[in-house]
Amino acid sequence: MSLERTERLRERLQEQLQPSALEIIDESAKHAGHAGAASGGGHFIVNIVAEAFRGNNPLQRHRLVYAAVGDMMQQEIHALSINARTPEES
């Protein structure tokens, strides 16, 4: 289940933001027993480098990532830590 979730997350980010670098770390196992984990939502760290972030402040970059993952935030993802950079910042 978690691997499928990670791959769906990867596909959406690649499709929407076309990153030059993308790393997704699934930390769900570290949060077993946590209230948010009880609903089945995963905990992820996303390190992403994309031209799409150029000219955007950190909040705007996060919004772009959230828009890309869309409805996954409703049930499949409980926590998402985002490190979004442009190619020059990487």
C-alpha cells in the first residue's frame, strides 16, 4: 500500500511540476500509533527541484506541490514535509 502511495505521489509531482530532481521519503513507519497514522494517512518528505518554482516564494511553492497531489491530501497523506527549490538553489 505504502509503495503504491509513494508511486502515485511521484507520478503526480512529475506530471504537474516536471522536476529535474525528486526524492520522496516515506516516514510512515516512524509514526505508527500516531493519531494521524490511525486513519491510514502516510507521512512523507518531498525534496523537489523544479523550474516551476522560479519566481515563487516558499508558500507559493508549497501550494504548487499541494495542488499537484490534490485529493491525496484528503486520505492518503497525513503529513507532507516539502523542500522545494529551483535548479539554481539545488
